[in-house]
Amino acid sequence: MTDTDWAGLLAEEDVESLWNGLYNLVSRHPGVRPLHFATDGAAVSSQTEINADLAQELFLELFQKQRFDHYVNNRYTSLEIEGELARIELPNLVGARLRKRYPESFRMARRVSSLLKTSERFRRVGAETKEDEARVTATNVKSNGRGAQKKVATSLTAVAIEEDDDIVGESDEEQFVAPKSSSRTGGEARRGRMVNQIYGLREWSASKPLRDSGHFGELIKSVPVRRRDTRLVGRSGTSQLILSNPDLEELIIEVLTAIDSPADVRTLRQLVLSKIPLQDYNVSSLDEELSTGNEGGTLRREARDTRETPEDALLRGEQNERASELAGEFLVQLRRVVNNNERRYERLLSTLWYCYYDTENHSQLEIARRLGVSDSLVSDSRKLIEHELKKLKLSVEEGAVFSESLERLLAPAVQVH
């Protein structure tokens, strides 16, 4: 029995009490549990804020979709309203949040669940027969009421989202007890949550015992991590395939073979996803405190220290010293290029100074007049200098040190007019 008179609050248009009712529903609904693990500490600081944020989002979602008006116009009872909120609207909202926050994990977890249910190589332990499943499905479709087809489709969507509401969370709380059947929701009992259903290989006997899941992490160490398939798929062509269905099925089989035991879907998904290179990025605050696992122990994130280490300083010093030596070797090489001709060597040094170091920025014609040579000879000298410089293959850091050292060597050797 519901504790909130939803129908009365809607009739009275009591917005504040309606929001409080949604907050109470969110606070005790186990489907919200994954958000307590998945929400960034930088965005909220307590479980109360998480629930309040979700209640506000649920309120606005229902208002925008005009669901409140729909409940009033179709004379929904409080029991029926809470049933739809708890079984459809809230699980859909939580699923949308998880899909946005953990897109690849959410998608791969649903693919694992789908393969477990549809593949002939797996079997649900303790599952009812196919005839019973077909009979239950047929009964649910017949129990229609107003808008039966639309409500059945919506219920199936809710169940699909609810099956995947434990991608991050790991505790085993009991399933939310929804209001009992009504003319709108059908009279059949709901099956257990997908994450709690137990699956194994089809060739295993039905009496195969369940082993302690605490050791499964050690047992699957021999299962190799799969390589990421970067092919683009999806309606918009922006999602990566990550792992094909045949490969994913083989991975599930390898995991089950390694643990040699049936396991619940939640555990299987965690084991399988640990062998897939997923990319769910998390933006965190540098001011957020992190628990160390010890009593009262916390850590604080710090930005990467970009200061130079002693080793970096030593290497940089050696690099600068080598670049300085190259400046002297470069001048020796220029002398060799002109066959130790002193006049041509002095002309090269003057061209090097006026073209690259003189602050007056002379044109090539002005430099030619200063040196008393033709413009083409200055051009040839520049080409020769640049050709020898390219042979050195200096990095940007080395180039700066080399240029400074070369300027110091040229200054006393060049007659600046």
C-alpha cells in the first residue's frame, strides 16, 4: 500500500507535497543504488543531494511529458500512479543517466545480458520451461485495459532498463516491492531482476553447484584481455564496435569455463567487462577527497608536478653543453666548406651576422652593398649556411641554445659597421 496520496495531491495541485513524495520514492527505490556509486563526488557531496537531484529531474520530466495531467484525466488511483513511477518512470530515468555517464559499460553490459538470454550455449539455472514463458507472455498481453499496447511496450522498456540497473553498484538489496496488480498493469507476478538470475553453460548439468564468487577474480586471470575493435557502428556511426557478438560470446564461455560454476548476471557482467578495454572517462575535481580504505584516512588529488627533476636538470645541462659545442663545430665546418679561404670565410661570417643576428633587419641588397659584393653572392652564401645548418638536425630546445652560443662566437669575430 502506498504511503502517498498521489491522486489527492494532483487534484489539489499541491506541488511541494508532490515533490516530497517523489523524493521519498527515490530515497527508498533500490534502482537508484547504482547512482550512489556512479555519481561524481565533485558534483554532489552526499546521498541526500543525489536523491534530491534525481527527484527534481523526475519531477521536471513528468511535468514536461504531461504525465501529471494524464493521471488526473484518466483517473489513476494512487496505487496505479506509484506503480508506474516505480516500475517505469524512475528506472528509465536512472537508466538514461547511467547510459550517459557510462556509455560503453552500459552498452556492453546489456549485450552480455542479451547474449545470456538468447544464445543457445547458455542456460538459466532454475528457469521455467519455454512453454511457461510463452504462456506468461500471452497472459500479460491479454490483460490490457486502457492503452494496452502502449503500456505493454513501455513496461518492456522499463524491464529492459531495470535489468541493467546494476552496472556499477554491487550490493544485493532486495527488489523494490511495487504495488500489486491493477487493471492497467496486469495481474501477473513479475519475474526476479535480471541481475540476480543465474546462468551457466548449457552442457552443464542442472545440479552443478555454485562456487564462492569471491574467488572468481583470481580464477579468470588466465583469460586474456580482448583487443578493442575500433570499427564505427551505430545509427550515427560514432560508436566503436569494441567487441563483436561472436567474440563476446566466446569471452563469456571462457569466463564460465574458468570459474567452473554458474553465476548470477551481475557477477558475470563484472567479470566479462574486466576483460574488455572500455573507455568511460570520469571528470573529477582536484579538490575532491579520496578515501584510502583505512579508518579516517583520506587523500587529495593533486595536479601533475611539472617542475624539473634533478635528472631532467642534469640531462638538460648536458644537452645545452652539447649544443654550445656544436656552435663552435659549425664555424669550423664553414671554414672547411670554403677550403680555409680566409676572405670567403669572413664573408660567410658577415653574411651570417647581418642576415640572422643584426637587429636592424637589412635587406639582402643592403647587405650586398655593405660587403661590397653582388646580391647573388649573398644569396649563395645564405644557401650554403642554411645547408650546413640543416645537417645538424637540431631540436627546438637545442636550436635556442645553439643560436645563443653562435651569437656569442660571432660578435667579436665580425666587424660591425
